[in-house]
Amino acid sequence: MSEEPLIRWDWIARNWANGSPTAISVLLENHVVTAFLPVLLGLIVAVPLGLACVRWRWLYQPTAALMNVTYSLPSLVLFSIFLSITGLTRSTVVIPLTFFALAILIPAVVDGLASVPDSVRQSAVAMGFRPARRLLLVELPVAVPVVLAGLRVATVSSISLVSVGALIGQGGLGNLFIDGWQRQFYTPIVVGIVLIVVLAVLADGLLVLAQRLLTPWSRARRTT
Amino acid sequence: MITFEGVTKRYRDGTVAVDDLSLEVPTGAITVFVGPSGCGKTTSLRMINRMIDATSGRIALDGQDVREIDPPTLRRGIGYVIQQAGLFPHRKIVDNVATVPYLLGWSRKKARARAMELLELVGLDASLASRYPFQLSGGQQQRVGVARALAADPPVLLMDEPFSAVDPIVRASLQDELLRLQSELRKTIVFVTHDIDEAVKLGDTVAVMRVGGRLAQMAGPATLLTEPADDFVREFLGRDRGIRRLSFISAKEVRLSPAPSALVIDEDGRPLGWRTGDGLAAYGTFNPETDSLRVALDAALLSPNGIAVAVDEAGRVRGVAGRDAIDELLAEHAPPAAGPFRDAGSPRAAGSPPAGSPPGGSGAGISEGVPT
Amino acid sequence: MNWLAGFFGDAGHWSGPDGIPARLLEHLEFSAAAFFVAALIAVPLGMLIGHTGRGALLVVVAANAARALPTLGLLVLVVLLAGVGTVLPVLIPLVVLAIPPILVNTYEGVRGVDADLRDAAYGMGLRGRQVLFQTLIPVALPLILLGLRLAAIQVVSTATIAAFVGLGGLGRFIIDGLATKTYADVIGGAVLVAALALAVQFVFVLLDRVAVSPGVRRVR
């Protein structure tokens, strides 16, 4: 055991795409879908909900509180609770992760819209924009950098959190951790960690690039 | 007295913020460092309490080199007021003011009592004492900043653009308040500003600095207005120097005549207006005891007949001064014939600084032109 | 709901080394140990970096790494490498994952203190340590507490997952329940952990009320 190297390349070669449902490439594909679906769903819900929170200020306080509570719950807890509703399916992971994404994205949308300088809003009104047009052409574009910053956090977190789903059999690359643990075998674990981190870095880089393209007028915001 | 002797501040990247500055800040008076951004005025100020240390040269406080004093100890003996007040947001107003007394080990009770006293001194209501800074307006915060700087009764006060972040009306009232305080306290104040009007209004002595950290001229405000040392100072002083100079001549000596019957006065002796064909016309007043010649002239210009109405503190008519009377006093205080005063605006008049520097009006302070 | 009644109604779950009180105590012990070690490292470090401005890159890297690193993978790898069976190796990932939130928020908090405020503090003659304790920390406190809160929740959460690699605590109910398909235990354990996480959240809300000056409390 002590002589076991951290990584055995031949194992990777044999298991990358061997046609079995636990091949690394299959797990990777699963991981990507399970990680991005919640972010996508979260964004679709967060934009209208965030707008509603800005339009009706009283809505924000309870929404934020609810999201805050959700965010403080461990992912495994939410997976376990949804297990009783959706069983051992992908939804059991996707639904809780969507809530996590919402907890990040709703505040981002609200903060983003709040970041629109009042002078910009006022001058848009003064030039005769109607509310819907103003929102679409002025306020949302100005809010994009803040929303994208939130999107980056949500995406990276989601990619990393999916692996916990392995404990209920839906963890994408996380299954490699279980496999490695049960066989006391380092290689799958290292491969899993590396692939997840690479995936996160790639996704983050793509979002930074998207921001550069979408909002050439603003420099990429640093998120920490 | 604060003395700068050949003080230079050079940063690591090679920029020279202050270049061989030598000057004296007299005790018990307001000395203003004024100049465009990048002239080293703030750096010069901050070298006094060692927020910045000079690269070479010597700054002495009543003869003692500030470099010989441990910075925190030095600073506790010097009041410091900055632009955004820099109040501690987590402390109540009273505790903000009591900061230095606490540092000096005063008892809580004594420090707070002193703080309350100071709040009153700077014209703040005692009810504000238990508020937090964010609950105060910018002007109020700035007053707290001044009170905090005065808390341990330091002989020296350093003020770094303290009033530049508030609106003009509040700024004017803060300036008046500072002058009132100074007439009671007689501190040695070094005041930094980029606003020449503020400098001329507040300074007993004004040191005009130019970009690169060099002293362009140091003189009393009246002298500065009549005898700018060079083009730079002249341009920096701006327009209307002649009129503005009149602010430094007291109207006390204006020859008053009895009020003519055309001036309608109420039963308490207050003016109502000048009688004209179709009713009462506007009038201008000045108080010879407290106002300057500029106010008197302005009052004359406001009346249709060019006659200013002199009033006392209660607003009762004491007499009138026609333009002839005002002219007499103007002639008496005419700027020196050799000065470039008459040539304002003409670039060709950009001569060397005036040779001898005769006193310019009643402006206080030293009046030596310092050519660079 | 039946599952919940089954779990909490079972008298066997309320006593013994496998009982809820014992498991809760274990969970609290590990979490507290990891949390305090992390805080002891990250709070001073964050202050130092925020105060001096040196090492800011470290903070950014730590923040991003912590978000991207899969908790389960880290746990499994560290425990396998360090040897199964003892508690100490499990605590390592717990501490490591708790450091970044504290570090980042403490750093941001101290760095975010208005330059004018620092200037005024030094200008009035406060010494370095006095500036730190009388100005920087009180003003940065809301963010420092936020970092500590996120870390505490992170620790509680990671400790739950750590049951998979043999740590005791409330996670045992979930992990063992999953292994034996005893879903009542899974749900019951999840509810317990959720309650613990909310309690931690609540403690920090209280702490915020008590410790943070009304002058700097963030309005949200």
C-alpha cells in the first residue's frame, strides 16, 4: 500500500472510455450536465425573481432570508431530504444545487440592478425610454458585470458540489472518490480532483471571456 | 513656531513632492499652504506630524526637530483635521471627540466632559453626542473633526483641506466658525487648501506653492493680492484682485455724512429705502465697525444714488457715505505705484517681484515676497 | 414524515454511543476544534495581509481554490494518505476548507477600511497596535464575523460528509442509513444537521448584534 503511486497512468488509459457506465469520460459528461443544469435553471429563475425584488422592495427581505438559510444547509443534507421525494435520480442532486445557485444569483441580480447609477437611470428616463425598454437596453446591460460575477461563483461551486452527490450515487466524477476509497486506490481520487478543478477553471475562464465580450466597457471584476 | 529648513521629500520612484522648502509658520496665527494639485502642500503639512518623513532638511517645532520625537507622541500634541473628517464610524460622536484624551490616559468622565465642552465650542448640539457619525451631515461631521482635533488642547492644529468636501454654503459657515474659534483660541494653525479664496479669507499668512513642491510666494493675503511675485502667483490668484483686496481694508475710517432726508427711516432708526418719484428704492448698508471697504463699496453700488448707508449693530442708521467718501479711503490705501497691480491680465507686466515690499493694507502677517 | 417519526420516536436513538446526544456532541467537538484552529490561523493572517497589502494574491488563490476543490475528494485523499482510523487526518481537510472564507473576508474587511480613517487614526497619535484594535478590527468586524460564520457552516457541513471516511458525528446517521438503505436514518440525520447549521447561523446573528457597533452595522 505504501508503495502505491499517487497516479497510475495505465489505469487512466484503460478506464477513460471503455464502454462501461463508470468510464471516466461518461462520468465527466454526467458531471458537466449535473453541474450546469442547476446554474442554467438558477439563472432562468433568478433574473425575473431578482427583477421582482427590485420592483417590489418588500419582496427582497424575505427572499434574501430564505436564500441565506438555504445556503447555510450542507449539500448532503439537502440531497438526503430530496432523496425522500425524488429518489436516487439526478433530480435529487440538481434541485438542491439549483437552490444553491439561486442563493448566489438572486442577490447578484439585485445588486447588479442596484449598481446602475441613478444618473444613468434618470437620463434614460429623460430621453424618453419606457420602463420595459429601459430595463432591457439600459439597466440590464449595466448590471451584467455584477450578475456575471455571481454566475462565476455559482458555476464553480456547482461543479465542486456535484461530487458530494456520489454519496447518493449521482455524483459524476465524485463516483471516482467512492471507488478509490473502497479500493484504497489513489489514482481515481486524484483524477477526480484534477478533472473537477480543471473543469471549474475552464468554466470560470469562459465566463470571464464572456464578460469581456458582453461588456467591453467594463473590466472584468475580481471575485473573491 | 514651526520652521522648515531646506526640506525636501523625494519618493522612491524619483518624483520630488517638496523641493528645498524653507519657511516659518508663526505661532498663534493661521498659515495657509495653497497651490494646484501636485504642489506638495499636503506633503508639507504631513511632514510636520511625521505622517510622512522628509528625505532631507529639518522641520522644527519650537526649536525641536520633529525627527527627535516618537511619532505617536508628537501627533498627540498636534491636532489633525482631514478632508473627510475621518471619524471612527464605530464610536459615538462624544467618544470620537475624546479619542486623544483617552489615549493620553484621561479618566473617562473627564474626557467625556471635555468632549461635550468642545462640541458646544464648535457649535454642535449636545444631543448629537450619542449619535454615530453616519447619522450626521457632512458639515456636522467636519465640525466634529475640528472638535476632535482640539480635544487635548494642542497648541498646533494641522488642517488638510478640511472643508473641501462640503457644499459652498456650509463651507462658508465652517470658515467663519474657524475664524471665530481662532480669535478665542489663538492656535498655531497650518491649513492646506487648493482654493485661493479660502486661503485669502482664512490666512494670516498665505504660502503659495507651485507644482514640483517649490514655494512661489509667502505673504499676507492683502500683499499677495496687490503684489503677486510672478505670473504663476498672479494667475493662481485669479481675477478681481483689486476688488478682493478691499476685503482687507476696514471701513472704519470712511468719512460719514448725516443721512439726507431722501433716506426714509422707521421709528427705530432703521433704513427703509431711498425716496424716489414712485416710492422707495433699494439701498445698501454696511457696518463701519465690522465691515470691510469692499462691503462699503458694494453697498454704495446697490443704491440708485451711489450712497452707502452706514448702520450700527442693531441696524440703526449712523450716517451715509457717498462714493466720494469711499474714494478718499481707496486713494489712501492705493497699492504701491511700482507694483504690477494696474497691469493685471497683461502678460507683459510679468516682471520680477517688487523690490521693497511695502505693507499692503491692514492685512496681518509677514509680507516678504519669496522669489523662487 | 413517517420516516421522521420513526427516527425520532425510536428510543434507541436517544442513548448510547450511537445515540443522537453522543453523535451531536462528537459533531460539535470535531467542528469546534477545526473551526478554532482555522480561525487562529486565518484571522491574524487575513489581518496582516489586509493591513500590509502584501500577499493579496495568496488570498485570491485560496478563495478560488477552496471553491473549486471537491470536499469529498479532498477528504478521501487526505485520509487515505495519512492512514485510516485516527481522527487527526480527518481534521486536516476540515481546517483547510475553513480557512479561505475567514481569510478572504478578514482581508477584505481590513483592506476595506477607509484610507482616511487610517490616516486620522495615525494622525491622532494611535500606535500600530492601537490602530489595529481600536480602528481596523471594530470597523472590519462585520466582515470578519461573516467569514467566521461561513467557515463554521462549512465545517459543520464538511464534518457531516467526513462520516464517509470514518468520522463520528451526525453524518453517521446519513452515511450509515444510505449504506443500509435505512432512509428514516438518512432523513433524520439530515434534519439534525440542518438544525445544527441553522443554530450556528443564529449564534452568529446574535454575535453580530452584540459585538458590532451600530455605527458600522451593514444595512441589508
